[in-house]
Amino acid sequence: SFFRIAPTGLHLVAGFGRIIDLEPGKFMTVIDDAADLLEAEQGAVEHMNEDHRDAMALYATRLLGTEAADWICTGCDPDGIDMQAGAATLRLDFPERVTNGMALRKMLVRLVGEARAKG
């Protein structure tokens, strides 16, 4: 049997006193228009981690205000990129959706420019 699950909400227990309820728009991403991006994702993640760790550090420290660490890209989707350093994770939301590899590249270049300008 196959089942289609359509969540109507999420109850997140993130530790003592850290409980929140989320609507689907806060934890689900529409990908119907992003087949090209999904196809390019693995290559983009590898490229960022091999050639642009400095950009990852700038995203984390200057755009997200976190501590310096060895940040890597763990994934991307039309709404943003996911980052990790050890057990810590971050989400960098894009100001606009991207749906293909070229749009992703342009967005990441734009964001690193914004991060450098904050320095």
C-alpha cells in the first residue's frame, strides 16, 4: 500500500522549555517547479564544500550572526541552504526562491557579496 501524508502542522520539542507549533509553510518547501535545482543540488553542495568554504563561513558569521566554525553545506532547496559545523546546524533562507542551478549560483554569489559588505 502507498499512503500520501499531508501534514497540517508540527509540534517540535527541542528541549526543556523549547516547544513550538509550526504550520506547514514553516517546515515544508514546494519543489514542483524546481526539478532543475534538485538535479543540480549534489554538484552544488560538493562545489561549495570543495571550493567555497570561505563563503560558507561568511554566510554563517556575517549573515546569520553565529560563531566562526568549519561550516559546510549539507543541502539546498528553492528557499535556502542548510549548513553544518559539528553538531550545530544553520539554515540560510534566500530572499527569493531559486528553481534552477544558474539561479542558485547567482543567489550564492549575491549573498556572499552582502556578507562581505557587512564586514
